[in-house]
Amino acid sequence: MDMNFEKLGLSKNITEGLDKLGIKEPTEIQEKAIPALLKGDNVVAQSETGTGKTLAYLLPIMERIDTSKKEMQCIILAPTHELASQINSTISELISVCDLKVTATPLIGSANITRQMEKLKKKPHILIGSGGRVLDLIKKKKITGNTIKTLVLDESDKLFDKNNKAGTKELRNSLNEDIQIMMFSATLTEASITGAQTIMEDAEVIRVKEENTVNEDIDHGYFISERRNKIDVLRKIVHADKISKALVFINSGYNVDIALDKLKFHKLKAEALHGTNGKEDRKRALDNFRKGKATLLIATDIAARGLDIKGITHVINLDLPEDSKDYIHRAGRVGRAGEKGISYSLVDPKEEKVIKRFERDLGIEIEKLDLYKGNVIEG
């Protein structure tokens, strides 16, 4: 592949900064989206998890920010605090390695709003946050909506679901009519397509690898387990595979805390992450997991969106997700950048039919497994 970032129209300081990060060639979504975004086009883009969507929109934004003006120019919306934090970290890294004069600040709902208002007085170029908090700050006239030139909806399928679509539309309507809008997601749902039609006149629709949404670097398997025995089976899997870093999914925040207590009783190092955590609790849990102080991160689906932690080898579904798309979002936390990964599910006998449905929907084999004398074997 002879395509490079300079040929896409990015400036030398950005391409040299990417080179320092070891990013030499654009991914397919970056190759298709960056030229359109640099021209100022509206874009609705779909590309599977782990294909570089964040850089696909951040690089053109960085290129187009007018650093001679001390004004707010771009809003990036994310459906979860974790994804907003992840985007903010990526922006900070780009600013550093590319030696840019761009400024940015996160606006997360659980954080102190007074401190955020103080930061907004400095008029950062890029604002990254949750829709509710950003809209609140616009209504308080702390965000100057008339200077915003770009609106990004990251994981737009979630931002247009039944819980978020009203706020997303209200926020867009509070900005100028002629802004550039970028919508990116791993899945392009009917709700997000309908939502796009309500907030912009026209857009270039970019789809990448829709026919192959399953990462071939991930092995899939499941274990039959009664619900009451799942924690014990999880403990045995950790020992059998000598797991050092795994993301464990549970559907309810209440059950997360119960699972955490049981795992700690069995001397397993675990942290919990779910929607009712305070900001500091979430940060501590993620830091401990990233640094290897915890083997397991027990999480609800809030962690399936935008969570990118190096070194995760296993995703384990203690509870099955509701549908096959959510299964892929969860599994997509492993098998990134060419690494191999494993996705296990612990399945009550009555749920085995759900696994079979996932196999049909996704065109994959989810192998039935068992534990024997401390080893994982075919079931």
C-alpha cells in the first residue's frame, strides 16, 4: 500500500507527529474520510471497532482549527464518560507529538461544572463531552455556539438511540446552521441514518468492511454454567489460561459489585466499572487495570464503547449481551492491531440457543468448551 497521510492532504507537522507514534499508513476509513473532511464535507461513516475511526476525524479537525483565533471551534460528543476521556487523551497526545497550538478540554457530566466553566473562560478550540453536560453549558451561555464550526458525533448510533436522540437534536439546533457535521460509528443503524437526516442537509456516506464485521484474530468459545456457579467458573478460567488482563462483562451495575466482592474473596485482583461509579472511582479502576494492579475489570456495557486498553487478551461475558452487535462490540476490545484475542461467554443451559443465534447472525463459530484438570478443553 503506497498511500500515506501526506497524500491525503495533511500538513508536515501532523504527518511527522504520526510517524513518531509509529503510525505510517492510513487505515481504510482514514483514507476515505480524511480528504472529504478536509474539504469541509459532512460525513456519515461506519467502520468496525478498532479500524482507526477516532484519528479519521481528529486529524482533519486538527488541520482545520484556526489557532490564530482564541475561540471555541469544535464540539465532539460521546455517549460515555470513558469514550470522551479516551478521545481527550488522544487529542492531548496529538497536540504534543505534532507540536500544535490547538487547545482542548473535556466536559464530562460527572465532573465539577464550576471548574469546567473556569476552563471555558480560556476558550479552548475543541470541547469533548457528553451531550447533557455540553447542552447545559450552552444554555448557561458558557459555550459560544456561534463560533462552533464543527460537530462530531462519535458512536452516533448511541447518540441517536431512544435515550439520547432528543438531546442530540437539541444540541445541534443550538449551533449555527452551516457547521460541518461528522458522524462515526461501528454500526450504522436505521435510527442514526434517520437522525442524520434531521440534523444536516446532505452528507457523504462512507462504509468500510460492513460485510466483515468480525475480527478474524479473535477466537470465540463458551462454557455451560449455572448462574450461581459463574463466578467460580470465571476464577477457574483465569487460572487455566493464566490470564493477566481480562475485561469481564455483566449486564447490571448491581451485579458488578456482587461479582467484585466474590472475586476478591477468592483472592483475584479485580476492579469494577459501571454507570453509577463516581468519576474518581472510574479513574482509579481504569488506572489500576491499565497498570496491571488488577487482573480483571468487571464492567457493564458502558466500557464496550471506546475503551482502548493495551494488553487485554480476554473478553469474558459473565452475562450474555442482548444482541449480536453488542457481542461484537464487547469482543472488539481484544484482537486489536494484529494481536490475537479470546472472547469467552459463560452460558446458562437455557441460554445456549442465544449463542447459536449469535453464530448465525455473525457467521462465526463459538466453540463449546469445558474445564478439565485445570485446563480449557473442547466441550
